[in-house]
Amino acid sequence: MKEFKPIKEGKVREIYDNGDSLIMVATDRISAFDVILKNKVTKKGTVLTQMSRFWFDYTKDILPNHMISTDVRDMPEFFRQPQFDGNSMLCKKLTMLPIECIVRGYITGSGWASYQKTGLVCGIKLPAGLKECDKLPEPIYTPSTKAEIGDHDENISYEKSIDVLEKLYPGHGEYYANCLKTYTLKLYTECAEYALSRGIIIADTKFEFGLDENGNVVLGDEMLTPDSSRFWPAEGYEPGHSQPSFDKQFVRDWLKANPDSDYNLPQDVIDKTIAKYKEAYKLLTGSDLK
Ligand SMILES: Nc1ncnc2c1ncn2[C@@H]1O[C@H](COP(=O)(O)OP(=O)(O)O)[C@@H](O)[C@H]1O
Ligand SMILES: [Mg+2]
């Protein structure tokens, strides 16, 4: 059996090279306040992979995506081991475009901080009088560029995203930049509306796109998971203060109340967190996680 070593190990995901495809594995690691916790959240990786799968299916008529299969029988033998079952996705390898396509439907986090100071979020003027976590009149596209490891991503204007892409693809910068913006807003709008009908507010999210061998724009990476998005419970939503995170609230609350824990969570907090991931999956997809 051919052994595989990850070509990349992120905080939460591992990426394996498989020729003209990739295998993206979501582990059960969890981060909070930018730290990887000591505990594993059993099945979190499966929930995240299956959620991406759901959204890739849901939006496949808007644009093509990189998903080939989440069935390990379609993957090399090495992946037919229990630790890869359910949490792995075989994906078409793309040439990724170096823009993080962020869309915000609600004002929170760094956007809220910036708005309070300047009335702007990433250079976009917003109406006066918004409260923390208010819904925006319409979703805004706030791209950033991927920083080298360790650095924070840098917010850029839409115009700057044209320049970045024009340098890489002379004569096509404006076309690609417009594609990314249009797709990002459309994907977010349709999916956030659906999620809301199922009791989950998707406050903001990030998409990544790449090009296939014919130069077509294809959606890559993960899609609308709680790791790439802010999920809030619709029940109890109230602007004017921060909202609880759908999945990590127990973890964050406990860590705040136990600053000396060294990021080691008690089992009941883990159990409640697992339950929240499964609940989010069930709300969104209508079925229990298999
Ligand atoms: N279909 C794809 N083809 C090639 N690269 C991809 C594809 N989908 C996602 N990627 C890339 O895989 C990497 C996933 O790494 P990740 O664990 O998210 O860490 P980070 O975002 O910090 O680089 C990202 O660089 C992403 O752009
Ligand atoms: Mg990433």
C-alpha cells in the first residue's frame, strides 16, 4: 500500500497530494481564541467535511466546485482507514487565486471595531447608527490577500483585487475579480437565506476560488462550515451586543471562566460541543450525521 504524507498540515486540516487531485482531511482538532486546544472533538472533522459536501451540492448550479467524492472507496487504499472515513474529501486540484473572498451580511468582529472608529468596513461606507451584530442593508464583499504564515491576512479593496489578479493574468484581472465578487455575493445570499430558514444565521464567511485546466473559475477549499464562517443561532438573535457562536460558545465561555486551564477542557464541555456540531449539521441538512 502506498503511504501518504500530508503536503500541508494546517491548524485543523491536512492536505494530501494525489496527482491531479487533492485529499482534504478535516481532523477533530478545535481552535478557540487562535489556539489549538488539547482536546479532540470526536466527529467534528466529519461534520465539517459533510457540511462542505452539502453546500457544494446545494450550489453546484451556480458554479462548478472542486469536490469529486467524500467516499473513501474513491480514494487510494491508504485512505480506507477509519481515521479518514467520513472526514476526507477528494478534490480536483486547482490553481488557486490568491484572494480570500470574504462576505459579511452582519456587522461584527473586526468590521464592528472599524465601523465604530470610522463608519467604514474595509473602505466601504455603511449607514450611520448600526448596532453591533446588526444585519447590513445588503451583504458586502471585503476581499483580503493571504499573508505568509504568521502574518495576518491583509484587507484589500475590490480595485486592489483587480490589480493583484491582473499581475498574474494580464488582460483578465478585471474579469476574474468581478467573477469572484459576483459569485461570492450570490453564494452567500442564497445559502444564508436557506440557513436562516433552518434557524442558523451565517453572519459572514470566506470562500476561495481557483482555476481549472481550462481557466474556468471553480469554487475550492471548504464551504460554509463553522470554521470558515460565523454561525449564530437565529433564536435569541438580538443586535446591540455580541452573539453566541453556534458551535464554540461552550468552549469559549469555559475558557474565559477558567484562564488557568492550559486549554484542557473537561469532558462535559467537549460533549456539549460535539452535540452543537451535530445539531448544526442536522438543522442545515435535515438529516442526522451518518
Ligand atoms: N482544489 C484545490 N486545489 C489546490 N489548492 C487548494 C484547493 N482547495 C483549497 N486549496 C488550498 O489548500 C490550502 C488549505 O490550507 P489550510 O489548511 O486552509 O491552511 P491555510 O488557509 O492557512 O493555508 C489553502 O492554501 C487553499 O488555498
Ligand atoms: Mg485556509
